[in-house]
Amino acid sequence: MHSSAHPYGRLAAELGASPFSTITYLAQTQSTNDDASRLLGDPQHAGLSIVAEHQTRGSGRKGRTWTSQPGSSLLVTTIIPRAIAADALWAVPFWTALAVRAALAQHNVETTLHWPNDLLLGDRRKIAGILCVSRVIGKRARVACGVGINVYRRPGGQSDVVPRVAFCDDVARVDRAPLLLTILREYEATLGRLDEPLQTAALWERAAGLPGIRYRIARDDGSAEFEASALRLANDGALVVERDNGSIDMVNLADARALR
């Protein structure tokens, strides 16, 4: 639906000539990331945001699901309006997280960055998750950034989710359309950082409070979970940590996750 009558229709006028001013609204879809994936590389869809009221098959990392009650979340996938270097793809989720964190702060929701792709409230409850999808052709890549933010806590909704989740209205009144507008403006203002992945990593480290943040790591190979202090991001987005015995370990995005 492209009509200005949909809940986000007025944002196009407010964004004006921004490369992120095109927004499509869907009452329901399986996954906004899947929808965007089919459009990657098509110039007419560069900068498009696909917003859904409800996803029937929302996804997280490694096939995990993202579930939310209809109308309770901001569910959006935004196609970056230009190609980026394929070897910089690892930095895109960190760039996205910084933009979302900055946008939430402007709506009085202060969050903590949690490696690799979550935002938490101060009490460690998850309020937002990020999942990016890409299409690589040679040395260049087209990419879309999927964001799910819990906005409105519905009666009885997600009360049994473990670990517990948070919602914007736990701390501040937030409307989804202004929040999306702020996110898209952050994307526009910081778009050039996608050409500087190491700078993006440094900014993420600072915002996340590294070094020193404690993480509990679970590797996908079934080995014992362990706790460690984060030191920095590696050049591919892996988390470099120091175990309690003093040894240095590399936690790769592809084979582990950080519990909370």
C-alpha cells in the first residue's frame, strides 16, 4: 500500500528529497526481510522501507523467530539506497544499531547495545533486534536492514517470553510513525559511515561501553557456555573477549551467540 492514508503515509512528505522517503505499508506479511530480499538490486526500490503491522514468519539470526502481537511493534526493513563494499557488510548491523539507538534516545528511550544485534533496556530486557539481508555481486553488495522494536505492551502479550522483553511504553510514550521518521533521518545523516566500517565499529564499541562489558557466550557446537569480559570488535564483527582465566578468545558471528 503506497497511499498517504496508511499510518506512515505522511512521512514521505516530511522526508522530502531524502533517499529514504519511499515507504510501503503492509497490514500483514510473512517477513519484511523476505519482501525486501526480492527487491535488492532493483534501482527503483533503492531506499524503500517496508513496514508491516504484523509478520507471520518474522525471523531473527540463524532462523530464530521474532514474534510480536499485531500492532504492538515497529517492524520495518529498509533497503540501503546504494551499494556498499562487500567486505564492509559485517559493519552494517552495527551501523543500524547505532542509528536505532540514537532514534530511540530522541524519544526518551535509552538503550544498551548488546552484541551482536540487540538493543536492551538498562535492566537487560530486549526491546529491539536487527537482522540485515544482502545480495553480493562481485566486490559490491546491496543490503537491507531489518529492525523490530517492541513499542506497545498489550495486556497479556509476551508475558511468558524467556528471557523477558521490554517495550518502549515501559519507560516513555512513543508513537511508531514519528519513531520511524527519526530512524530514517538517522540513516540519512550517517549513510557515509558505511564506507568506514572500522570507524563504525569504534563508534559501536564506545556506545556499547566496551571494553569491560560482561557476556555469557554459547557456541553453536554445544560446548560449555562461558562468561567473559568484552574487549573490542574484530575487523569482521567478531567479539574479542577475555575469559576469567586471562585467555583471549574470538567469538565469531557465525558460530555463537551472546546470552543475557
